[in-house]
Amino acid sequence: MGVTGRKVRIGIIGCGGIAHAHMQQYLKFDDVEVVAGADLIPHKAEKFFEEFGVQAKCYNSHTELLEDESLHLDGVSVCTYNMTHAECTIAALKKGLHVLLEKPMCVTLEEGIEMMRAEKESGKILTIGFQPRFDENMKMVKKVVQSGVLGKIYYIQTGGGRRRGIPAGTHTTFIEKDTAGLGALGDIGCYALDVVLNALNYPKPLSVTGYTSNYFGTDPNYVRYQQNNHPEFAKKFGVDDFAAGFIKLEGDIIVDFRISWAMNMDTPGDTIILGTKAGLRIPSTDCWNGSIGGPLKLYSEVAGEQIVSEIPMKESNVPCFELKVRSFVDAIEKDLPAPIPTSQIIYNQAILSGIKKSADLGSEQIKVEIPEV
């Protein structure tokens, strides 16, 4: 059983697409009950819980939900659009609740720092939703890097993306500046960065030079707009659909990064990690999905001969998203540290924010400065 002999009581803030994935996982756990939800769109929360056949209290804002002390919540999943991640998370922490926050952490570095301050003051858990961390193949990437077999790492190429993959459903929260703030950069770029930064145990970023574009998103003839009969979305598109960055990390490491929602290419390249003793290739996927596109390949030299070793792909019987949500519940019940801590992800956020700021200024180099919390 959960907290003090009872079930862990969860609220969901934001009842859109990703909230469904959270709810599906919570329903698997006998020691959890989702008792409340909030969404700005009238009746959306009610329809959300009706879909799952769950009895819960529904609210029209996160403020209303958090102010209802009769709920006796232990934690919340924050599943809102990017621009409200900080507001909702800080409010929940100040109410003494643990928080599982969907990625990206937020939009700006300044928001991230304020969230960390609220976390520290509350003494509660704030964990960020990077489920690829739980993928067995991603774990293997870190094992290889941490084994020392690559020697001193000096250069990394990472990223990924989609040939045609701008979110173009029935809503525009993913593509409007006022709601999303970041496009492909924040949506899937944060994952690509986490793969390599986590493998390196998150060295501090020192500087960032960035570039962004949105040639596809602002084109009313974009194929997915036409297929979904939403060519007017082009007028609302206010974020990036492609981003690139050149990042300097502590330890004299360079990261060459690129990410895409749409491009005239099947992939912007595999992830490669170059070291003085060996190099590691992490095959890309057609549509960035949080895992790898094939066996890892290790390029090294043995007795003067150049060799390539394959590391077979691993399978997991438990979906990564389930493991992510379960780790949050376990941390609440067992008083454990945040599974994916802000002390790491703030570096990820600093890079995302730096790329956007650099691009907005015309690709100027941005010095990364992260105040202590």
C-alpha cells in the first residue's frame, strides 16, 4: 500500500493527449488512485475521466484543484502545454505536492531556476518525464560510455527527427508561440540531448550557438496540413520545426546537435560519440521514438587492426512510460530522490534555451550561466 498505509492520491493537471498516457499507467497500479483533474477547456476534464470510467473531481484550472484541500493529494502529473509548465509546477510544489512533469522542463532557463527554488523550499520531489532513460538500450549507451572503453570523449553528434512530423491534429497548442514556446527543439530535442548528456553524467554546458527555422510549419501546402484539412495552421505556426546547435561542455567536449519535425531527409544522422580509444555509433530511428534504430556499433583498434563490434539490441517487457510513472510513485511511497532530477535537466534546459536565444539574436554564441539554487 502507499503513503501511510493508503493509496497514493494523484491529480492530473492538463487533460489532453499526453495525460492519457499518464492515466493508463496509473490505472495499472493497485496502490494509486487518480482522484482529480483540471483543464482550462470547459468539460474537458469530465470527458477525460468518463473515457476511463474513473470517478474524480474536475476543475477548470490548476489553481482550483490545488486549493481543494479535501482531495488530500500526494502528487500531481503536470501535462499542460510548455508555456505553463513552470506556473503549474511551482504552484503544486508550494502546496506541498510531489510533481511528475512532462518534458520539456519549461521554456526558459529562468523558469527552470524558479522551479528548482520552489522544489528546494518545498522538500518535495520534482521529476521530469524523460521515459527513454528507462529503455534498456539507452541504459546500455550509458554503460558503454561510463566503462571507459571510449577513452577521453571529445566530440558528439546527436539529434534526430522526422521527415514529415509536425504535430497537426485538431489543436494548435504544439505549434503556437504563446502555448508551446519551443517546437521540435523542446518536443523531441530535449530527448536527443538527454541521451548523450546522461551517458556523460551531465557535464555542465559552457556555451551555445544555435539556429532555428520553420520553413515547413509556415507553409500552408505542408502535406500533413492538407491531409488533415488544416492549411490555416500555417498562419498560427510560431515555433521552430528545425533546430541545430553547437555546444561546448565542461571537459573539453563538443556537441553537434540537430533536431527536426520536418525536413527533406530521412534522418539528420546517427548519434556518434568519439573518444580517444574508440567511437560509438547509435543508429537513428525514422521518427525519433526514444530508443535506437539498430544495434550499437563500437569502432576500435585491436592489435593494430581496425574492428567494429556490434552490441545487440535489448528488449524490455515493461514499457518505458510505465516505468517512468512507476518510479514517481515509488519515490513518493519510499521517500526516494527524484528519479530524473532537476539538477540534471536544468543543464538540458539551459542548452535548449541557449539555442533559442542564440537563434533569436542571429546565431550569436551564448555563454551559459546557471545560478546556484
